[in-house]
Amino acid sequence: MHTKYLFKLCLALIGVTFAAGAAQAQTTETFTATATVASSLTITENTPLSFGNLVVIQDGTNAPSAVLSAAGTFATAAQIGTENLVQTGTPTPGNFTVDAGVASFVNLQVEFPNVATILTNGAAPPGNGTFEVDTFTVAAPTAGGFTGTTTTAGACNTAIAGGTPCQFITSAAGIITFPLGATITVADATDTFIDGTYSGDFDLIASFY
């Protein structure tokens, strides 16, 4: 009986020693968390906005005007008098790409001009006529799409007219590409125009949201 007691005690001690050894078997490894900032956007002009070749007919009272749609349709405004803008060339809507530089399906917004851009002829003498370009419009993007508060071309153009951004979502390639139209108007019905190229700058502002 005494021998059996000692045997049981030894087994118990062995068990305690084994359990203590298992509790001390641990390791600590250090790992790194990362985040990459990619907030730069690029805007590329694929096709310049061009109203083509125009003949300006003035009546001294009414300033002629025409609309170049984002789809490429050129239409003169209804005449009040004899004023007119006669198209003798090939007008082309602008075409622009915004590149997010990051992965697909990113929300972007673009601000368009809500004030007139003035087109002038740099080679013309003082007092030569000028054009005003405003009422910018877009059509459905050919890469990416509308989203957010402007899910259609109509909603986007309403936002542009109100001076608020149009919201887009990029394509799988991380870009949006859209056509751009506008309205051109003779600034003053009494102006005279010499032949030549009339140009002016406008801004497009792209940002994440």
C-alpha cells in the first residue's frame, strides 16, 4: 500500500512539470501595416472644344448665338432680326479624360465653368469683336459613369448650370471620359470681326469625394 502511494505521487509530479512547460512555449512577431496615398488626378484634353468656321452676320441690335451640343450637333439660336452665325466648317465637341491613378470604381466630381469664357483674336486690332462661351454641357461618359447626385446627363447639366459639380464613378481602369459642349454668343451686337482664330481658356476642376 505504501508503494502504490509513492507511484501515484510521481505521476502527479510529472504531469505538473509537463503542464508548466507547455504554458511557457510562446512567441511574439512584429508585422507592418501600410497605407498608400494616391490623391493626384490628371485631366487630359483628348479633343479640343471647337466651334468650327463661323461667318458672323450682325444686324447691330441682336447678338447671334449658337449651341454646340456634347453630341456634336451645331444649332444657331432662333433669329430675332437678321443676325446669324453661319457654320462653314466642322465643329467638334470637346472630349476629356480624368485619370484617378488608382483602382477601379472611385467616386470623382468635376466642376465646370459657370461664368463665360471670352474668345478673342490675339492678332486683331483693339475694338475687334469677341465671343462669349458658356452653358457648358456633357453627354453620357464613354468610360465610367454618372453617380451620386447626378445619375443622368440631365442631372449633371442641371448641376453645371447651377454652379455645382457633376459626380462620376470611374471605370474598371480608373478613368472617366466625357464629351463637352457649350454655347457661343457674340459679345456685342455692334462688334465687327476680322478673320482669324478666336480662343480663350476655361478651367475644369476634378476632385475625389
